[in-house]
Amino acid sequence: MSCIYGLTLRGIDALPVEVEVCLTGGLFSISIVGLADTAIKESRERVRISLGTLGIKLKGHISVNLAPADLPKEGALLDLPIAVGIAKEVGFIPEGVNGIFMGELALDGRLRKVRGGVPAAFLARQLGLPLFVPWGNVADVSMVQEVEAYGCSNIGELFCHLRGEKTLQKLDFTLPQAKEIAVEPDFADIKGQAAAKRGLEIAAAGHHNVFLVGAPGSGKTMLAKALRGILPPLSDDELIEAMRIRSARGLPLETDRFRPFRSVHHTSSAVAICGGGIDLKPGELSLAHRGVLFLDEITEFRRDVIEALRQPLEDGCITVSRASGSATYPASVLLIAACNPCPCGYLGDTVKECTCSPGDIDRYFKKLSGPILDRIDLHLQIPRLTPEELLELDSDAENSSAIRYRVMRARSIQLERWRHFGIKCNAELTERIMKKYLGLSKDGRAFLKSIGASLRLTGRGLSRVLKVARTIADLAGDKAVKDSHLAEALAYRGGFSFER
Amino acid sequence: MKDEDLSVFLALNSLKQFDGNLIAALRLRSIAPSDLMSSPSLLREFTNSEKAMERWYEVLSSGWHLRELESCKKKGIKILVFNEEGYPSSLNRLSNPPLLLYWWGRLEGIKKFAVAVVGTRRCSNYGRRIAHMLGFKVAEEGFPVVSGGAFGIDEKAHRGALKAQGVTIAVFGTGVDQCYPSKNLPLFDEIKESGALISEYPLGTKGMPWNFPERNRIIAGLSDVVVIVEAPIKSGAMITGRIAMECGIETWSVPGRIDEGVAKGSNLIIFDGAYPLVDVDSFIHLIKGSPEGFLIGKKEDKAEELPPEEKQIYEMLREKGDRTVDNIAGECKISPALALEMLGKLESRGLVATTGPGRWGIRF
């Protein structure tokens, strides 16, 4: 009997699978046991023919056991370990060979790319075994440090290596570097909307969640998409965190270091967004980890979907529990929610009259509970510009990379300041830290006292204003939060009722 | 008036057949309310409607009128009968004054010079702003404001008056104990405190579409000046305006843009002879009868004490109306961040507010 390692994916983790092969006499047949899915059951044909291309003729009854026996296994990535196990059992490759193998076989012996390269590399590092992957997975596997990994394009090449006839090149650790690629749309392409642009700059600098309210056609979606271009590039750790999830879902790698941007349609289910299913797949929230989750027309989402966002927005991770087990996925996102000011979309518009009754408007916003709104620091209102106003505007707007530079500087200030508290940005500030270490200046304190009564700020509303003001001060490079910063933060307080 | 007589009038009013003229007719034939009680068939002399007679007998036999009086007393709702003490004499100008009024609130303001501010529910931001300003300034001078209870112009006029801590009167097309539209309940409670909710309909009457035009004659009748803020051609405010003009009540209308349906009626009524309201302050001067007459009066300037940057923005918004941050930053030649900062400061002073998504304007 021979034994080597394969793996199967569960959520964003790779679990080791021992592949045991035993050859007994009799007529030729292959049987696979160990809770294998259909793709694995069918692998016997791919394995038999691709081994045949190397001149290995199989005889007798071959039993393949996938252990642990009670773990459901899925996917064609077990083709390669089964083939290697059989080759080892028939004596084609030496007895002492061991390692983790993953890959799907083609009938001519080529190896096809599979999903889960990054989790597999983590598993190999943990077990201390060499990892053999198809050439298509080389990019994701080489993102993990301290792994002995090899890429091969066909099964013949792999067997030559295992027999010691021709050595494969060990993969080097490489991470994709940040490239200066223009993100469409650039902030310079957006005419007007100075207030919204400034708001998004603050959001990017302090990692604040954003709410965009504006009439149809005012440019909410375009602004949300442009935000991606002013976010700082992913750091090494963040890149790997993000890639681990992408890789487990079989999504192509992004070669630059732009943060993920996931735009979710309002018909999506809670499972699609939070993750789940029989195999506990990560959802859109996790795919947007370290990036942006954009919920356009948030009032059209199902209420349970919106409420499901509460806990992950607070904790930065989400635990999905199903009958088949539970898994925790990272879900630290910058949420952008957008909606119209009323069902017809034209409340407070200068040209078109709104046709909604106050009851309609109430119902429209009923979906957004207080707890959700409390987690969104910046409320930006997007005016719908009239044609005359659009023509009036000068077109010398700043481009995204200039703004990104300021954002990165503000981020590094925050990182330095909050280092001892284990938080990275102002959005994560807790009530307790804010009370003691926010750094309000004297005039700031006086201003805060004067507005508290006149604007009827609630406790939560006040702490949102303070967080945003801290970020504005960081953008300006000021140590203390002054009254001017607080005054600007007030302008992003929002609310849905307009003084009419 | 004795309770028995009051209940007779409540019963008569519930038939929806009679107006204040009935009182004169009864007096002409020297029929006292108690006579109607003892011989109900006397009423046949005043109506040809079989249905009304049927209902009359039904009311008297079931004792509805007694229960109605009882529940009015319990709630503190006063009943003012035509030509009796307390009944607003200004309603006599109408050809069909209400037989009686349910009056919930304070009786002050009945005898005073009152100003009606009416307009459509679906009004523009401009209309809301003017209604609020009118309500505020009229009430500030001590004149009661009269209007309906609907959203839009009515609501804003009441709110303006309440803000000035003045007297405001809401005339309902439903029973006074009904809250229609229900979202205005807090507003009505506030009005009850300082002014009054009034109606000619029995308690519990739901809002029937034909009640509201009828109600409008009371708004006009109670007032000495009627101002139409914004009204399309077909609207309740136009009915109020027409009634006012027919009765010789001074009628004003706020000019609106001529290409907007929402101001078509209020513009038309100017053509038909209403005074155009071109300046709120001079309007106030005129109704006060002050010697300055049609001069633009003195204005207290809120901008005077502001720091220069805030003053610049405040004055710009006052001159040019609602603006986006782009406009403000461009026209004042400052950065958007600074513009937002100044708007935040002005907002905390209660001088500006958002009037629509991303648009800022001054507050009154």
C-alpha cells in the first residue's frame, strides 16, 4: 500500500487528505472510497488514460481510500494525488516520495489549474511538506513565504522529478508589486460634486463607511467606483489575506495591489453576501475584505440582508454556521451604501417635482434601522446638477493619484497614533479611546458644547462627528481637533429630512 | 345657551341640511329649540328632504345628540352656535355660514384680525419656505394664522406661527377629533395648546372628498386677509381664494414661476384681481396699517455679526437661493473643504440648512 497527501477545500482553508492506494489481483478496476463527490469518482477515467500516456498499464483491482473517511471531499484537484499514489504503488516512482499534490488531469497528461492555490500553500507550510501544483497555480502559491513548492505543466515532468531524472525549479517567493495604473473613473473625470469628493477622501483616509443619497443620475455609482482609485494599495499582509479568499473561490488574481471592489445587486440573498452553502463558501462580504463593498439602492435590499451586515461591520469578521459545520471569514470592508432621497427619486430636486407622499418616504427609509445607520460615519448628499450648473463648472479637478497621496499620509499618521491600541484607523475608534485620546483643542471643546444643544445630536451622532473630525484633522496634519474640523464634520452628518 | 338647546343644534347640524340661515328662519316663526324637541315634525317646514326628516327622527329617538354633547364636554370641545356668544361674527359674511362650530382649543384669536395662509399639498421648496416665513411673521405681529391641516403649505404656515409662539387655527374637513393626515398628529397637539382645531362636522366624521371644499369657506370666512402661496388651477386653495374674493375679503397671492403647474392657479388669481405679494415685510406693514405703507421696511440683519467668510456665504445664499457646495466654493473662491466647514458653522447657528440632496439654503 502507498500513501501520499492531497487536499480538499473547506471555506478558505485547505484540509489535508491522505490518499491511500492498494493494488490487489483480479480483473482491472478502480474504486474510490471516502465521501468523494462525483468529480472525484469520475477521476478514475482521467487518471487511467493520463497514466497510459506515460506507458503505465494498469492491471488488477485498485482501491483508493481518501482519509479522513468522514470528511466530504470535492473537486478535481484530487486527480493528481490519486495518479501519483497509483504510480507509487505500481513502483513507477520510488517508495520514499512524499508531498502534497493538487491538480486536475487532462487526458493527454497535462495539468489543469484548480482553485485554492493560496490555502494549499498555507497547508504545505504548516505540514512542512513539499507542494506540487499545476503551472497555472504558480502565481498564487508563490505568494506564501517559506514553502517548498514546485510547478509542473504535465504529469510526465512531475514523475521525472520524483524519479530524480530531471529536477524541477523550486518556486521563489514573489508578491505582485504596486503599479501605477489608472483606475476608471478617475476623480478628475467627475465634474463638480466637490463636497462628495471631499467626503470620499475623508472616508478613504479614515476607513469610514459611507452613505450616498442623491437623485437618479446624480453620479452616485460613478463616485463609489472612483473611491477605489484613492485608497492606499494593499500591504503585503492584506494582499495575502485578500488573495486567500479569492483563491479559495477560484477567482483570478489581481496582478496590481488595488483593493477589491465588490458591487452587489439588491436581489442578492443573505447567503450570497455573508457566505454559506453546504461547503461554507465565503460570501461577497469576505471577497471585499480589505476593500470596498458597494450596495447600490440599499433600500431595495431585503431587510434580513441589511441586518445581517450589522455584526460583520462591527467586528470585521463573520462566522457562518451551518449543519455541516461553521467557519469564520475575515470581512473587514469599507461599506458604501447608496439610495435615492425618496421612492420617486426627486425629493428636494430643483427641476423635477417629487410625487411621493410623506408616508411613502417614511416607508422607504424604514428598512434602514438605527444600528445600521450608526455604523456609517459619513452621510454624503449628491446634488443632481442642472445642465446650466454643469456647464458653469471649471474642469480643473484633482486627479485620483494626488488625492491618494494625501490619503496615504493621513493613514500613516493614524497607524502611528493608534499603534498601542491595536487599531489601524479612526473608524475603528471605540468610545473609551475617543474620550481619552482624541485630542480636542480648547476651541474645539467650546464649539462642541455650543452645537450639542442647538443641533440636538445624540450620543452616537456625536461620536460619529468626532471620528470624522479626527480624520479631517489628520488629513490637514493637525495634532489637535479644532473647531474648524468639527464644523466640517457636521456637514457630513446627513439625515434624510430636508429643510423645505 | 342651555345644554338641551345645544343638543338640538347638534342634532340639526348632523343632518347636513342647514346652515346659519336656519337660525334666522326659526326666529322669524318664533320657534325655540325646545319646541323642535317637543314636536319634531315642525322641522318639515324648513326642509323638503324626506331623508333628512328620517334622519332627524332617528337622531332624536336614539339620543345621538345627547351623547355627542357628552363626549364634547368630556374632551373639552366647545360648541359655538350661529349668532350666539363666541361664534365668530366674521363668518356672517358668508352666504352659508356654518350652523355651528366644534372648537377644540383656546377661544382667543376669534375676534382678532386673522390671516389665512393656504396652498397646495404638493408644493415646491420655494412655496414651503414662503409659507413658513409668512406664518412666522404674521404670528410674530400678533395676528392669528388660519389654514387647513394638510401637508405642504398648510403645515408650514402652522409651523411658522408656532415658531413665533403665536396663535394658529387649523380648520378641518373631518371631525375635530380625527387626525388627518395622521402624520401631523404632533403638530395638531401643538396647535391645540396655543390655538385651536375647528370643524363644522360631527365628531368622528371621516375625511370625505366633498367635505374639504366646503371647509374652505370657513377658512376664508374666519380671516380678514387670505394669502394663497402656491396653488395649481384645480385646488382647494383656489376655492378658498374665489370664496374670499366673492365675499369681498382681501385676497393676496404669492407670484410663482409661470411655467410651473404648481403656481398656475396662484398666478391666475393675481390676474383676476388679487394683490400680488411681492415682499413679506411690506405685506406685514400693510396689514398692520402702519404709516410706512408700501415701503420695504427695516430688516434686522442676521449677517451683521458673522465672521467675514461665513457672512460672505450667508449673503450669497440669501441673494441667489439654494446652492451646491460647488457653486459656493466657486463663487466665493474658497476650497470645498473650507466651504463645508463654513456651512457646518452656519448650520450650528441655525442660519442655513440642506434644502435638497447636496443643496444648501438659508433658514428662516
